[in-house]
Amino acid sequence: MPSGGPEIEQLIQLLARLPGLGPRSARRAVLHLIKKKEQLMLPLSAALDRAVAAVRTCEVCGNVDTMSPCSICADPRRGETGILIVVEDVADLWALERAGVGQVRYHVLGGVLSPLDGVGPDDLNLDGLIGRAQDYAEIVLAMNATVEGQTTAHYITDRLAGTGIRVTRLAHGVPVGGELDYLDEGTLSQALRARTEI
Amino acid sequence: MPSGGPEIEQLIQLLARLPGLGPRSARRAVLHLIKKKEQLMLPLSAALDRAVAAVRTCEVCGNVDTMSPCSICADPRRGETGILIVVEDVADLWALERAGVGQVRYHVLGGVLSPLDGVGPDDLNLDGLIGRAQDYAEIVLAMNATVEGQTTAHYITDRLAGTGIRVTRLAHGVPVGGELDYLDEGTLSQALRARTEI
């Protein structure tokens, strides 16, 4: 028998589905929200409504923003360096932006090739990448240092072979098996500066 | 420079204020919400709106519910055992309900006496407790086994002295220094069954 009525129980169940929260921490979060109704619950409700209405996926790069093309794709200074960084996920794009890697553009694949999970080239935003690549002088492959990430990097390198576009990868410094989003900003920054020819 | 626009940034900052979430896990939670817009973000937004509109504090016991008096106070079977359990917090009430302690009623103090933090008797829902106590045969003091919790239990015992109401406390079994909300249901159930006279 749930405490507090169906509205509270449903809120707990939905919050428990967020990464990093389980049923117990979701209950604590909901009680915290109810205690701080004016300072936290109402603003969070309003912020969620605004985000639901405003958030969209950038049709150019796959970033998440409130406009499409996103603010990075729409910024002409971002195109001047001619560098396009290919990442698996929006979280990786955000991690690189936090590291302050400079005036670059991004391409979000939305995953990596993984035959075992049934993820093939058609499931990723790869055609979009091939279409954009010729507008850039250099493509930096910034996939995670996992088997799938490196397989995906090889696949992209093959697809871009013969186009004359410089294809690089992040410098070693990314720990093998690690994920970009968990790295500290200094390591990420260094890994981009020491990028090497594939 | 935040990624994703002010709506997303504000949502991250608000979620990061929930217990158990920090800035990094809040970012992951927001990305997860955006990816699962239809299945999770929209339902969560709606559930939060409904909870904001529906949730209120029970004027009798201090519980959180969608009605006041709450469903526990409104249930006549809950009064028949004549047992009123005094807890610090709504989380403790929920923990006891999950333990299935039976047809009892509750009184939520909203904290504990803590002179160092400037929390005195007037800051807690103590007058409400003294007013209700005479309707019950037994008051079970279920404060956390901390110094402040036990100080508060002594204070309430003193206030109820001479009324003839039986005042008990939870059995030892609650680990010293521990908090109710983190205990397993079996321990909580046993602790209530073996409650002893103060």
C-alpha cells in the first residue's frame, strides 16, 4: 500500500527511472521536493514544462538545444577553424564544451556500431556526417576508447578515405575502457591538443 | 558557457539540488529525460504538475497526502488500536508503513529538538501532539536513535507525565546513530513489536 496517494506514488516511480536514482532515493527526492514546494518543486515543474516545449534535436549535428540548427551550428565563428569533432553522444559533446576545446563544431552519432546489439551503420547518424565532412578541413574522431568506439572510428575512416579530408583521433590519454563524460576537463583538453593522424 | 540553452541549464541546476544528485548526475538525468521525451519526460512533467496541485500537509498529523486530514487520519480503523506513533519526519512514517506495522496513527514532529541549530519546542509540531495524545491509549516515540532524537523523546515523555497515557519507545534493535528511513523492514517491524515502557 503506497503512502501519500497515487499522485505522489507515480512521481516516485517516474523519478526512480532516472539514472543514478533508485526507489529509495526517489522517495527521498520527492519528500525533499514536497518540503521545498515553493523554492524547488514549483520551479522544477515550470523548468520541466519549459524544457519539454523548447528542447529539440539539431537537424545538422544531432546536439540537443532549444533551437535547430543548434547554437553551435548557428555560430559562424565555430566554422572558421574547420574542425568537426565526431562524438557518440550529446553527453560527450557537453563534456568537450566544458573542457573548453575552442571554436569547433560537432557531429553526434547517437551511438556506436555494435553488431552484437544489432546496431549497424544505418542506425547511426553516419550519412549526415559524410554529407557534412567535405565542409571541414579536419574530422576529429572522439569516440570512447572502447572496442565499439574504435570499431566505429575505423568505419568512419574507411568511409572518408580518398576524400582528402584530414582524419584524426583524440590523443592517447583517454584511459582504455573509460568514457568521455567521466573524464576530468584537463585530460580531455590535453587529449584533443595531442590528437594524431590516423 | 552552458550547453543546450538556458532551459536545459536551469533544469540541470534544479535537479542537482535533489538529495542524491549532483551536477554531473543531474546532467545525465536531463539527457536521459530528453532522449526518453515521450516515455519519461512528458509523464514526469505531468506527474509533477499533478503532485504540485494535489499534495498538501495533513492538518492533523503532519503527513503529506493529497487530502487533509490524510488517508491515515481519515481511516476509522486506524483509531481502533489506540496507538499513536510519533516520528520526526514523513520519511519515517513511510518507512513504518512499508514495514506493515498495522492499524496505527502517526504524528509527524517535523524535526527534533536541537539547541545548537536553534530548534526549540515551538519549532516542532509538539502542541498538536499534546492536544491529540489524550485520544490515544498509547504513544510510541519512534524518533531516530540520535542524541537529538532521544532528547526530543525525553521532552515529550516529560510533557505527557501525569496524563496516564502509556508512553513507549521502539525496542533496541534500531542501531545507535542510525536513521529509520535506512533500516530494513524486518528490523523496523521487530523494533515496534518489542517496544518497551519508558
